[in-house]
Amino acid sequence: MSAALIVVDKESFPYVELRVDDHLTPIVELSRLRSLYQTEADAYVTRTVDPEQASPPPNMAR
């Protein structure tokens, strides 16, 4: 079974685009992944739209 989540916001690209394939409980797994991703979602948008203002990803020196 599979599940996907696409959320469009202000930009011309998806704010969230996650997919789970071949999983016994894809909705539960998608929810888990979304929780992990949500803490970084705004930073990914900033890195794309305005890289000079972006913070480095965790565990990566600038």
C-alpha cells in the first residue's frame, strides 16, 4: 500500500511533498515522516527562495 501528501503554499513549488510506497501502514508512516520533516520545512523553503539568508542544515558547517 502507498500514500502521498502534497501541500502547496505561497511558492511555485510544493511546501511539502512526501510519499510512502510498499508499507503495511502507509498513512501512519506518512504521518511519522511529516512530523520529522515539519521541523525543517520552512528552512527548506528559505534555502530555495533566498539561499543567502538560509541557515546551514543541521550538522553542516557554513
